[in-house]
Amino acid sequence: MEDVPQEQEFTEYIEKKDIVGGKTDMNSRGGAKEISIKGGSHIIKINGHVETLNIFGGFRDLSVKSNIDYLIIQGGISKLYIHNYKNAKVNKLDIIGGTHEIWIYSIVDEIIIRGGITKLWGNFENARILKLKTIGGQREIYLNSKTNDCEKENEGGTCNIHVTDPEPEPMFYQESLSENRIKITTLQNQKLEEPCTICLTEFKGGDEVYFLPCIHHFHIACLREWVKKEKSCPICKFELKNKLE
């Protein structure tokens, strides 16, 4: 039997919440003073102000659409999206070990990366980084001219910084997020880092793609076949309440 994530939605303010192990789909809407997540496999959506978010080990898909004062990620595997959505911002991001992919569409005041392997894309038009410090480890970092002007410090390890022209905002994500609807886009020059997880083939120019409010994307034909049996996102189980166009 498939291990389905346990849904946890918090609409009220939380003083302190601890989640240990398991598999969850967590949505923090009411905000929190402190959230601590240890191990397990989690989909985390931050839609309300959180003062401190501690994540230790495990696997997580973290989507930030509000403000986090202090985000600490220790070990494990992460995919982190900091969206250009309303007041989304991370004041301080502290990463210690592990393997991580980070997409910054909004503002991060300070980033500290210690050890581990990290890929960071901070070259989008509205990305803003004030301070970037790396200590050991291996990282590939993509910045535009504005984010490259941030205060930078590197202490050992491999840190390759690539400066590019500002990448346009992926509006198909932002429209899906703000309108909470399923968005169809025909790819032109958009860069999608991962293949379609249904058919496992790379996206290419001319492909028609569904972008879901949960930020995941699939070929139109693939998702239409999928929903004949399942009415949720193949990755995070986001409920597809709206009909596919």
C-alpha cells in the first residue's frame, strides 16, 4: 500500500510545533514562533510568518510564500523555493551539510552554507541577496549582476559562482500560485531543471506543460492519463480540485 503523506494544516498561530519522522504534507497558514522537523519525508508550505524553522535530516520539499526570520537546515536532502509572492522573504538562511537545491525568486538577507553539496539559483529578476558566506563543501551558484554585488565570503571548499543576465520570473509558477489554478504553458526558452516525473523524459521547446499551484509541473498528456486513476499531484498529492483544461 502506498505511503500517503499525512496532511497537516495549521490555520492558527503556533507557539511551538515538533514533527519527528513520518511523511507529512504540512501547510502553516497561521504563522508560528518555532517549528522543528526531524527526519522523515515532508512537503512543507510556509504561508504565514514563522520566526524560526529548524529542519534536521530527512527529505523535504520546502515552499516559502511568506516571511521566515531564521531558517536552519541541517543535513538531509532539500528542495527549497523562496517565492516572489506577497511578503515572501527569509531573513537568515543557515545550511549545514546535506545536499540541497535552492531557487530564490525573492529576498534573502543572509545565506550561510557550511559543507555539503548545494546548487543555488539566485539569478532571477526579483532575487535579492545581501550577504553570502560559504564554508567548505561543494557548490554551484548562479547570480545576476545585482545579486553578485552582495557581500561574499568563501572559506575553503569548491564554490563556483556563475554570473548571468537576470533570468525572467517563471510567471507560470506565479500565476498558478496567486490564482490557485492549473496553468497551461507552451515552453519556448524556459529552463526546467527536472524531467517530467511521470514519463521521466526531459522537457523541450514546444512541449505543452501543466503547472500546478503546488509548483510541480508535468506534460499535459502525462497528467491527463494520471488523473484518470489519481486526482492528485503525482509528487506531493496536492488535490486537483479544478478540472484539467
